[in-house]
Amino acid sequence: MGRLGEREAGAEVALRPIRRLLVANRGEIAVRVLRTAREMGIETVSVFAEDDAAALHVSAADRAEPLGPGPVIRTYLSIPAILDAARRSSADAIHPGYGFLSENAAFARAVSAAGLVWVGAPPDAIDAMGDKLRSRTRMEKAGVPVVPGSPAGIRDDASLAAEAERLGYPVLVKASAGGGGKGMSRVERANDLEAALAEGRRIAAAAFGDDAVYLEKLLDRARHVEFQVFGDGRGNVVHLGERECSVQRRHQKIVEETPSTALDADRRRKMGEAAVAAARAVGYVGAGTIEFLLDAGGRFYFLEMNTRLQVEHPITEETLSVDLVRAQIDVAAGAELPMSWRAGEPVARGHAIEMRLYAEDPVEFLPRSGTILEWIEPSGPGVRVDAGVGRGSRVGVDYDPLLAKLVVHASDRAAAVDRGRRALAEWVVLGVETNLDLLRDVLASDAFRSGDYSTDLVPSLLRKERAPVPDAAWIAAALALRGERAGRPPETADPWASAESWRP
Amino acid sequence: MGVGGELASVKSGVRVVSGGEEREVRLAPGVAALGDRELPFREIRDGGEELVALEVAGEIFPVRVARAGDRVFVWCAGRTFEVRREIVAAARTRSSGAADAGAGLLAPMPGRVRRISIPRGERVAKGDVVLVLEAMKMEHAIRAPRDGVVTRLDHREGDLVDAGAVLAEIS
């Protein structure tokens, strides 16, 4: 047997068609995966925790299997609960979505051991890339440039302090077992390092069960550019272009776009080659993403690899007219990557932008809960909304606060920005605080329109003043409070007295 | 324009706040007063009688509204606002209509007196919370509409009150 994912010459790769797919996730990604499975004529199974019984993703499948009451560790994060649901529903494949168990190698192995098809990355690749520090070492060996940082094996404070001096402040303390922007802290000077290391270890242990930390040089005004990669079981590995993800708040992405204004053809080619080399180095199969940082000088460095489908995958789908979930299912069933993918570099058509709608307080970014009283999605040409909620949905704080993604596609970047602004202006979300106004401010900003922005963009926008309340809004609110229906004045003597909830 | 007559007869309005701004809004058929500005307006509703737009002073604004108790979520001009009712019950004026000698705070809805913040005989400033009424599972702050002294306080904490009951008087 050759390296991971390679087959010996002449070996047959069995085609194992999938008949019934269970999606081990919730919210917008579950809805989105279920949609493709339905299009492919595959029977679908959704799973739900008790508090999700009325959720959109539940009724988006042919069958729904309950996972019981929370907490999450007993439902969407429970390997036995998910496998039990698969057994009860006679599913023959499982798609993990993103988050939850999607990058859990033990889960991947358990799915295969149960005789089901795992629509995800090989467990060894998940292991290799799950430890961020080890993956950096692996990439260096593969000749992929990495963000300058402390090597694996350097653990004690004194040695890390020496590393920090070598790298030059500011540095970032990061969790080896971490990811998704969590558990990182910025250190400006040597005096602050010891405390930051202690804090970093504490957070890492609590969040990821492993207190190992390492240092990375902090690249200021960096741009975050990632590449979609795809491998099949026959040794083919390709890249499908980049996504620019520099609009972030507290290291979480909120707006992504493709193509990236930071890449010319030459840089794209070099980064694409590095991305493919990285994926090959771990024998990758399925959909994955290599994340890079671009410094102010245009040099790129490997940041991390995500061994799953990425939240922002739709912008790649729109510009290349592909369905990545369909490809995931096909590859998992044993198919080879499409010929057009293997033939050469994909050429993006037009420009796509994704905007993420989060239920949260727009200033402190604390998650918000409530009931969505009104939900009207934007539509029209080049507008796609992947939502996990609708009118009447209850939004709690127990799950990720991502409600939906708005994806617009147009012929060029300026038209895509215009379309994004138009679509955001049409989106009605009432009842729960969201970051909708922040998204509007991002797309209206000079920095974003010009394409010359970095990870500093969102903080700079938060200093803006609030928009004044228009007269029509005051009047509409007064009408609602007066309890008026159908233009007729109310019958009661005190028109302002009623206080129940409804819409006028 | 002749609208002043209609509005003048509407003594009570609603005081609303949103993100640091506040307004007193009074409504009469076809005209609204925001503070001391008067604006003609027309409601545009869809087949299900849902409000979908307002024509205000000749300009059309798509709006959507959803209410939860004293909070109203408004989508207007492509932005979202949360507008809350401020409970300041209508001031009861003396029959002469001249400057008030005393202002009465009336319970805007039936409820229970949850907390008395300012005892009788104490000075208050306009906007101070005089007492808190609990109603419809929420707490409503009853505020002084003017500076003065609390000359009358008819209830104790825990008392149930009817809508319209005189809670306190500020002189």
C-alpha cells in the first residue's frame, strides 16, 4: 500500500453508491447539504436535539431522528447518539457538515467501523492537520512556507520567551489543538508574555482539552486568503481557487469574497501549487481548505488546514458553477474528480461575495436570543441565501449564532458590491438583534469598495455613529404600539393600553 | 393645512426611545406629530392587512414592523431599529388648561406596584423613576414628567392597581 489515499497501480476503486444520507448537523449547513442530497435522488435523514424540534433543518429531510434533550455534548457532539440515529434510520452514509464532529477523527473512524460511508476527510489527515503545531511542522517538511513561529517541542516559558525575541513582537499565543480563531491572544511586549502564556494554556485546556500552546509572529494588516482543495480516492488533488476572508471581527469571518483583490495570476498560481502540495502531503481526500496569511509585502504563509467543508464554500460554488457537496458525496461513493477539475486551473466567472448574518449584539458581539418575528429574504438575480431559520424560529444561545449566509454573484467586483448592498437593504430580520447593520456598513465603506482592506476593517467601522431614526420608523412604531389594525382606530378608550405581542 | 385641529384633540401620545433618541408621537387619521413637527402620512397595507409601507409627506418608505410587548422592531430605509415605549402616563392637567399646578401619574395598564423608588415628600427631576409597575411579565418604569416634589403616593409595594389609577402626583 502506498501513501495515504494512493492506490496501487491497477487496483480497482469500488463504487459504493449512497442511498440514504444522514446529515449530522443543524442550521443552515444541514439544510444546504440536505438540498443537494435531495437533488441527487438520495434519501435524507436529519437529526435534532429536543430544543431543535421545530427547526428548519428537521423538516428539510425525508426522515428526522431525535437525539434527545441537550446539552450539545449529548446530542450533536455525541458519537453514540449520532450512530444510533443512523442505525435506527438505516442510513448508509453520514455527512458531518462543519463544526461539531466534522473534524473529529474518532467519529470518522467510528462511522467507517459501523459500516457507513464517511463523507469527509480521511481520519489520518484529520489527525495530521488537527494539531496546528504538528501541521505546521508537516508543511515545512513539504516545502510550504509557514507563518514564522515557535517550533514543536519548545514548551517552557524561558524557551518560548527566547522564541518571541527571535520572531520579534508582537506575537500571537495560539493553542496547538485549537482552530477557528479561538484561544488566541496578542502579546505586544516581553513583559506581557508570561501572563499571556498562562492564560493561553488555561483557555486551551478548557476549550480543546489540551493546554499546549505555541507562538506565531503577528502579521499586522495581514490578509487572510484561503484555497479550496479537493482530493479523490485515486490520488488526484486539485485546487478550486481562493477565497478572501479578511473582513473579520475578533478573528471570526463575517464577509468573504472571490476572487481576491490581493492576488494576481502569478501569486494565485504559486499559492495554488502550495495548497495542492499541502493537501497531497497528508493524502487528502474530499473537500478541504488551506488557509494562508498574506503579509503587507505580499508574501504568503500557511496558517492552517481545515479538513472539512468551509462555511464560505458557496462563493466558490457561484463563481465556478459547481456543487461542492455533490462532489463530496460522489468522491465518498468512490468516484474520480470531474475531468474539468483535473484538467487545469479553474477560471472563476464574475465575482461573488458572502455576508454572514449572526444573532448578536452589534457592538460587543455577545450572542443574542429571541424569536424571529419577521424574516424576509432578499432575492432576485445573483442572490442566494443559505438560511437555517425563518419566521417563528427560536434563536437560543446554546448553538453557534450564525443564522444565514447571503451570497451574491455578479459579473465583476463593483457589480457584486452593488448587488450585496441592494440585497442587504431588502433583508428584513425582526425580533432578534443581528449584525445586519454592520454588514451594510462594511459593504458601504470606502475601504471595502476599493478592495484595499485588511483585518483592521471591522474595528474601524465600529467607531461610526448610529444612523438616525427616520420619521417613518417612529410612526410605524407608534402604530404598532397603539395596537392598530387595518387602519381603523381601536375601540377601547385608552388606545395605548394594550401590550400583547403581534404584528399590525 | 387644517391638521392642527385634529391633533390638538389628541391629548395623549406615546413616548418612544431608540438608541439614544426619543420622541413623543401623537397620531390622528392621516397625520402624525413627532414632537412639534406635524407630518401627513398614509398607511400602505398588503392583501393581508399587513403594513408594508408608509407614505410620509409624499415619500414612500417600505417598512416592516413586529412587536413584542413594549418593544417594536422596525425595518425601514434598509436599516433595522428597535423602538421601545417609555412609560410616562399622560399628565392629568387642571381643567383651566393653563400650566399644571400638579401632574398626576396614572397607571397605563393594570399591574402590581413592584417598587417605590422615591417616597412622598421627596424631590424629583424630570425623567426620574418614581415607581416601577410590574405588568404583562415585564417591569415598567413610571417616570416623573417634570421636576417637582412627590405630593401624593397612594399605594405601597405589592399593591395591585387598575389601568388609570392615580399612582402619584408631582407638584
